[in-house]
Amino acid sequence: MVIVRTIDEFMQSRKKLNGSVGFVPTMGALHKGHLSLITRAKEENESVIVSIFVNPTQFLEGEDLDKYPRKEEADIEICRLAGVDILFMPAIDQMYHKDELMLAAPKVRGYILEGEKRPGHFDGMLQIVMKLLNLTNPQKAYFGKKDAQQLMLIDQMAKDYFMSCDIMPCEIVRDHDGLALSSRNVYLSNEDRQKALSLSRSLQKATQFVMAGEKNAAKIIDAMREVLSATDKIEYIAILNRSFEPLEEIVLQNSIILVAAWIGQTRLIDNVWI
Ligand code: PAF
């Protein structure tokens, strides 16, 4: 594995890769969820590139940019063991320049749910993903379904800008107790973690309702709200189709149920694709 930190070094190493390339962009603090993306990229491509870059433009004023978990040594080891070919770890000045052109998330689907609570977050996220995809030029890029709105917007960007790379949605990885893996889980105390389980439990409840034949979104949301009352604050519960338009009734194979809630100072999200 080569570790590169500048664009020039990256380009030199990229030129040496032959055949299909799979790309996994990350912000580091790698866990089993990231590892599952890397493993899939390994299975489906001849070479794999991983990037680690805590992207400042997708953090809002007052968010956890400074305290976002950073574990460089462990991350390097995980990538090495996973058989990554190029690990790209740029500094901010390699990725951003003064007064540069900005991408903007779509006005509706980029400003609901996560985008409503974190206005501007998706502009910065799309900006960096566009840069990274142009730079790495992979055949396939891998993104987790846990960040479902991010995945939908990246997929739309790739289509709207006629990008040639395939955007590959990957399953959510959960801990033994059902908690969806997230780099932010390290902020949770034991007590918080118990409360955090109500996110996945609310989605299990929703799935049970659907399996029992309930299609009405309002009824499913009410049942979820009850389970989520164990959290410190529910931010949203939403039932949407896969294009992120609201649904009154579940449509099988084309619905996503999403939830965001606060546990103490930590904001968690989770979802299930039905
Ligand atoms: O999901 C993430 O870790 C980030 O949003 C991404 C896609 C690496 C862009 O910074």
C-alpha cells in the first residue's frame, strides 16, 4: 500500500494502477462499516483507493469538526490489512483553494431532513465528493446506505453531471445489539448507548408493522415515536420514496424510513430500506 498526501504524489501512484479501480471515500476513524465497503471494493475491482479527509466544508459553524475522531495510525493499519492499494490522506490546502467554484445541493432534496437541520452541509459534501471522484477516476465508488440522503444526492450528482463512475450503495453494518456503526458512536457512554438503541428498535418496530400489512405512514411514524421517546430529542422521523419524496403509504421496494435523534450531545441517524 502506498500512502500519499499530495495531489502530485497521488497522480504518480494513480498512473501505475492498471485495470478497474474501486474507490472508498472516508473521513477516517474507520470501523467495520468502512471495512465492509473496502472489502466489497476489493472483491469487485482490481485495485482499491481509499481517501481519508475530514472535509471542513461539510461541517457547519459550531459542529464537531475540531473534535471529529481522528485515528490516523489505526486507520493506516486497517487499510494495509484490508489490501488497499493507495491511501490518500491530503491536507486541506491540497483540496481547497481561495475563491473557488462551489457546487450547490438541489434546493428541495438537499434541504430537507439532514439538509434542513444542517443547511449547507450537502453543498460541502458534494463539493468534496466531486473533487475526489474526478481525481481518483474510479469505475465504482462505494457509499453506505446509512447516509441515505448523502447517497441519493451523490447518485443524482453523478447522473446530472454525466459522470462515468458507478455509485454503489452498500448495506448498513450494525453492532451485535443493532446499533448502526458510526464514527460518532465513540462519543456515547454506556448509558447513552442503551438510549441510542431505540433508533434501530424504532426501525425494527416499523418493519414489523409493514410485515403485518400496515402501510399507513402516519401510523408507522406514531409507533416509532413511542420507541424513540427514550432518546433525548427526536429530530425527525420520515417515510419517503427512494427519490426522497414523502409517502403517505409504504410502497414496497421503493420506501425508506429514516430517523435522526439526539442522545446527550451526540446526534445519530439510522434508516431502513423497505
Ligand atoms: O460519509 C462520509 O464519510 C463523508 O461525507 C464523505 C462521503 C467521505 C465526504 O466527505
